[in-house]
Amino acid sequence: MFPAPGKTPKEDTSAVMKFYKLPKAFPPSVLAEARRIPKAPDGDAEVRKGGRRDLRREFVFTCDPQSARDYDDALSLSKDRKGNLVLGVHIADVSHYVKPGSAIDREAYRRSTSVYLCDKVVPMLPESLSNGVCSLVPGEDRLAFSVFMTFDKSGEMVKREFAKSVIRSKARFTYEQVMNVILGGDGRCENGGKIGKRELRTIREISALAQKLRAKRFAAGALDIEIPEAEVTLDEDGEMTGLVTRPYDESHQMVEECMVAANEAVAKELWPKGIKILARLHEPPDDEKVDMLRAELRGLGVKAGNIANPKVFAQFLQTIKKNPLYPTLATMVLRSMKRAVYDGSKIGHFGLAKKFYAHFTSPIRRYPDLTLHRQLADYISGGNARRPPKLLATWAKHTSEREEIAAEAERGLLEIKKYRLLEDQINTRMIVEYDAVVSKCMPFGCFVEIPDLAVSGLVHVSLLSKRFVRYNESDQSLSVPGGGGWRAGTRMKVHIARVDFRQRRLDFVPC
């Protein structure tokens, strides 16, 4: 069952929120509690109390999308006496403000995650926290939970350390600005001015370290499945005006690898000591799913080899990057995978090739991260970091369900906007040609992928040719007498012919 669109494009978001029962406003008790939290911490007082490391003089910076409104993670880099790199990942200390059992905490658990709809964010925490005191804005004292990871020259983590801290971000970068620095640019940042040579070198050193960590992950069998993330642009009436594909370059990879390293470090510190946590569990695919995937790939003329072996699987994903059917192949691979969930009894992440993994780096928008902050804080202070297994199981089930609902809502609204765009082309008799790639042929026609819109649809066999079209089961192709035909990978130009919101089906016509 799919969410129906609103009566007007402006009402689509409300329709999707109602369909998935997403919360609208925070309860009065939560807002009242949030108002009692100071708008900014007293950094000096927090340091004097003891237990917090003063990092306010260090070059700490954030890197986020241009449109980001909250900044919950920051980076730094130093060297130890042996010349090893010490990477600092500094995460907003949400647990300092959100206490277990408080009104804010109960509501955060109920929501479990922030939901990022294409024109609205349904936050886990009130804005005064997520965009205020917990946002690592430049030039302001902020409380953080810091993870320090020491890496040798090969990129091997040889030491890890954890500390509550006070930071003062020196710069707020966008991904584009960091990419400019990586490529040798002058390093202007969002909060104005140029960055010094030492700071520029720091960013480039972090990027170089991240590339080492990335290479080690893939060598260990991590799966490199890159499907470009598309962002819908809307006008004032809620109508879709375009689709912007976000690049996934070294700036994004830098941040991702640093966060993955921090998440792994925390999980590796606690789990082997018998302290169970909400692990981010991603199990290997079932043998049956692997066999089905191999058969599907064979039908598209793609030889997969022994992809039951994780390293072979990872190598296979590299070989299909330039295949015109890559988006389709990547989607098929993802469908064969088990969904990543939260679990309090098992640990390990198949996709990242990590034996220990948990979510620690986004407590502003994910409740499991907040629970892990609390456990780690208890651990480093010598308190009881253990949680009852039944409680962890309850948390895992609830947070996994809420995360799935959030993902479905985000996809549902995105799809509605795309379908509205195509429907408008039909209603206004506007012929818009799209490049399409055949993903599969059947006796009744061929399914095509439209990369520019990230949608798929059907071209009926009767529209392919005025001549008789034969389906060849042996190679799953369609052909006409005298030559010519269609098979997986065939390119064509199409335009929209029919939009069915109820069944979520698109029919296209060859141009």
C-alpha cells in the first residue's frame, strides 16, 4: 500500500505524514522542559568542574551540506610523539542535556529518529537543542563527546581514547569548500575569511588518512555500492522543478570514513568487555538470496562468479561500475542484502566489513546513538555501563521499526513529487524526452530505467514496433524480423504516457 498524494502539491507532505503517523508538534511538556535548558553552556565552568577536556584552542571544524541547519559532528587532527596521526571526532554531547526518563527523552524515544522529507524535517529533538545548544556552530563553546583515534603510517588504529570535552569550532565548511581544499584551493569557509596554511594542511591530511581507511575497508571485503543520492527541488507551490544529484567525492568520503572509524572504535571498546549495546547489525545475505541474485544477473548477461565469498562480492561490485545497467544492478544487489537493523545481542556489519560496529555519531537525530553516549559515559567514569538484555531488545525492535517507517516516508514523498512532475507533462501535453536503459525484457514489453529521474517504468510491446515483436526466452530479449531488438542494456529515448498513483506504475512511449 502506497501513500496517496495530497489534494494539492502543497498538501503532499501532510498526506504522507498522516499516512505514516509521523508526529507533528512536540508536546507542551517537552517544549517547557527544553526552554529550561540554557541556550549556551558555560565552557569555563564545565572545564573547572573537571572531567571535560578543554579543546577550545584546537583547530576543530565541521563539514556538512550547504543546506544543513544543525552540526552534530566535528573533526580535528594532531600528532603524537611517535609521529602517528591522532584523529579527533567530536560529537555533540546531547546526553548532557537529555536525561533518561525526562519528557524530552521519552519523546525522543517515541520518535527514535529524525525524518528528512524533501521539504521538511520531522526532528527527534526540539529545535532549541538540535539547532541550538547541541549544534556545533563556529565560534561558540559547545559540549562534546570526543573520540581520539591514533593511526600508524599504514592506517592501522593502534590506540583509542574517549573524553567529554568543550570545543569551539573554528570553521564551518560545506562539502564543496572542503573539496576545494583537497584539490589545493585556498579554503574559504562559511563563517568568513580564509583558513591558514596549517589548517589547510590538516584538512588534506585528514582526507589522505580517510582514503587509507577506505582502501583498507574495501580490501577487507566492504561493499562499494554507490547509487547517487538525488535531492528534489520544489517551487513555492510544492511542485517539483528538478532533481539534483549530490556528488559523492573525497569530501564526503572524508567525513564518512571518520564517522565509521569512530563508530567502530566505540563498539570495539565496549562489546568485547561484555557490555552489550545497540549494535548496528548488518548480516550477510542468505545463500538462497545470493543464488537468486546470481541467476538474475545471468539473465542480464552479467557473470558474477562466486559472490558468496565477501571479497569476491566486493570485487564484483567494482567491475560493474561502468556497466550502463549499473543503477539497476546496484539496486538488485541491495535487494539481495539483509536490512541493517539495531540489535542488542549480535554485532557485525557485513556491508562495511566491520566485526564491531554501532551508531555513535548522530545523537541529535538517532536515539540508538544517544543510548550509546550514555553507556560510554558510564564506562569512562567507572559507573555501570551495562543495560538489561530485555531492555536492549525492546529498544532495538522499536528503533529499527521507526527507522524503517522514516525511510518509507522519505521515499514515498519523493516518489509522489516525481509522479506529479510526469503527470503534469501528460496533462499539459508537454513531450519531454528522457534517456532510458532497458533493465529487463518480458513477452509484454520491456522495463526501463530513467537515470535523470531515478524512476523505472514499462514500455509495452505494442509500442516498440509496428512489426511483430518476438520474445526470446533463451536470452530474455525482444526482436523483430529482419534485425533490430531490445535486451538488457539497450538504450532508447522515451517520454511519459501514463501515471498510475494507486499502483505506483509508469508507462513510457519510445520517442
